[in-house]
Amino acid sequence: IALRALGIEITPLLTALGVGGLAVALALQDTLGNLFAGLQIIASKQIRPGDFIRLQTGEEGWVEDVTWRITTMRQISNDLVIIPNSMLASSLITNFTKADQEHSVKVPVGVSYASDLDHVERVTLEVAREVMGAVEGGVAEWEPVVRFTGFGDSAIMLHAVLRARSYADQFPLQSEFVKRLHLRYAAESIEIPFPIRTVRIAEKHSAP
């Protein structure tokens, strides 16, 4: 009102401020989105440094840092993944650490159709208990489980379920279990069959 009273036209000034404000808002759109997403992530405490997470896109690793703009995740391969907070806030995330760090480890196995399944189950459980008690990262007090899951093309399929103290501990646990189970099956004459395919060739009968 004072400027108008002095005869100064303010319409161009308001127009310039409006266009400038719009340009700044568009330029800062991603930055502001990451800022508010980062504040939301930090306030909710659903993802914190040290958590092991898996993103919807498949990347997984330990959260190293959550800042106002980005979240840094270190993969098992020791590579760093830099994630904009706005992308992280809108992604489906599995947190393997938040509720309980212990992790079930399912190892698929196939045995011959000629096998005694009760014997297979008993031997597999013995090896699983042995491995969880011997390998660092195994939950020795947890009782392993064996479940037969179906009839495969050349084997009866089963899953041995072990328990690891954290998501990363599953890898040495599973490796040692496979090695020991292979040796024990050989000692117990339990066959792990190769894939087999039977081909039948029809005979052609010539016309009389």
C-alpha cells in the first residue's frame, strides 16, 4: 500500500517473485522430498544404523548411516549402496534385525526314491544338531526340523530347517551343513540322485 501511495508499480515485482519462487520450488523438489523422507525415517526408528535390510529391488546389506538426504547401506560384498531417502521411504523393505535377529535357514535336499525316509529324517536331524552346535552363529538350543515337501523328477524333496543367530550367519551355517550332510549320507548309503530322464522311442511299423 505504501509503495502504491508513492506511485511505485509493484505488479512486475510480485510477478517476478512468483516466478522465482516457483523455479526455486521446482529445483528443490527432490531435495525437499529427500529431507522430509529422511526426517520421517529417523523419527519412526524403523530403520537404524546396524540393521540388516533388503530393498524391494533386491539389494540387501547393513545400514551404515541415515542422513537428511540419503541412506548408506553396505552389502555383504562390502560395496556401498547410496539410496535417496524419498526412494527408501516409498520402497517395500524387509528388516531382518528389527524384531528378532535370529533367522531360519531352509536347506533343500533330494534323496533317492529307494530311501528309507524315516532313516533319512533321523540322519538329517543329527547332522543339523551337530552343525548348529559346532558352527559359530548357529543356535545350538534350537531344535532343527525336517519336512518332506514333494516328489521331484528324480528325487523325493525335503527341507532341513536350521536356525542362525543373524541373517549373515546363515551362510557359513548352510555351507557346513551341506558338507557334513554329504559325507554322512555317503556313510549311511543314502543316495542323492543325479537328475534322470527316461526317453522312449516309438517303433515305426512299416505297412504290409
